[in-house]
Amino acid sequence: RRLADEMGRLRSIVESIGAGVMLTDRDLKVIVANREVLNVNGVTEEYLLGRPVTETIGTGLDLEVYRQWLAGEQTCPVRYTRSLVDASGRRRLFNLTASPIADSSGVMRQIVFLGVDGTERHDTEQALFAAERLTTVGEMAATVAHELSQPLQVIDLACHTARDELSESTERGSA
């Protein structure tokens, strides 16, 4: 009963984490996937569990890194970005961390994938960059307008002066 309670508590943590969490065995067959993974990919738990992730939703994990983990040459987690179209057809950008889990002898037994949706952050950054570009263009336009208006003001002043002198000469009859 304690084990069941503890498993339930662990499952509730995994479900409420706010990120996609998936555990695979060393052959990349899915052992556990939380609701976020299922919802984003538009699949059911029954469809995903026990099947190779490479044949279902994919991981974006570099196969060379996977090979190194299998060979025991590398045990460090890797971080990468993956773009995918979710179940509703929206393009989303995920920041993923894949971490190998090794047994006491150093043999990789499982891989944990943690995916955080970075779409809103990415979109906000792009909007900020666009706003900065518009600000720069506005500043450049103001500078160009200032540079053009300065000589035009001098020309306008010279025209007024010439017109005044011409009027005065005409009034004196010495045009």
C-alpha cells in the first residue's frame, strides 16, 4: 500500500511539473510519458507505451550521442532544441534535455527526456527584436530628415532674403 501511495505521489509530481517528461529504456521504447508529452503529440498512452519513440513521436536526439551513451563513452546529459507541429497544427519550439540513466556498473539502462515549451519566449524575443529594428529605422529616418531639413532651411532663408531684396529693388525702381 505504501508503495502504491508513493507511486501515486510520484505520478502526480510528474504530471504537474509543467513540462513534458518521458522515460525510455535503452532501446528507446517508451516506459512513461506524462500528459504534456501525450497532449502535444496528440497521442494516447496506450499508443505510445512500449513502442520505440523513434517510430512514434521522435526525440530529435543526435544518434551519435545515443551511440556514445550505449557504448559508455559519454554519460553527460545533452540539451537541444526541437521544433514540431503540435496536435492542433501550431508550430512549437521545445528546449529538451536528454539524460542517460546508468546502473551501478555504468551501463546505460534508461533515458529521461524533459521538454519545456519555449514557443512563447521565442515569439516574445522575435517581437522584441522587431520592435528594436523599427526603433532603429525610426531613429535613422529622423536623422535623415534632420540632415535634409538643415540645407533646405538655409535655401529657404536665402530665397526669402532674395525675394525681399527683389521687392525692395522693385519699389525703388532699380530692379
